[in-house]
Amino acid sequence: MVVIEKVNKKLGNKLRKLRIDDGKTQKELANLLGISVSSIGMYEIGFRVPSDRVKKQYSIYFRKAVDEIFF
């Protein structure tokens, strides 16, 4: 359980950095990806992991391979 929490937190930090480096608020990114602001927040603090569909949306928006972002 602790390992999973660390992995999720690391991923969350990575997603947050991508968003901030792009100059977007959580609300702006949520609107662009078609998901809720609360989902963005939960991904960024490591409480949830995006679905495959949302991973693909991140990939398209940030112009990076899914594996580059999520693995």
C-alpha cells in the first residue's frame, strides 16, 4: 500500500508540474480535457489515477507519449 501511495504521489507531482509549466490552472486544464476540476485535483495529490481515456487526453494535450507521462 505504501509503495502504491508513493507511486501515485510521484505521478501526481508530475501531472501538476506539466500543468504549471504550461501556465494553466486546474480549472483551465479540466475544461481543455473535458473532465472535472476535482478530478484534476485528485490526480495531482495522488488520490486517483486517470483512466486510459484521460491518460490519452493528457498525452494529446501535452504532446507527449502516454508512457512518457504515466510510466
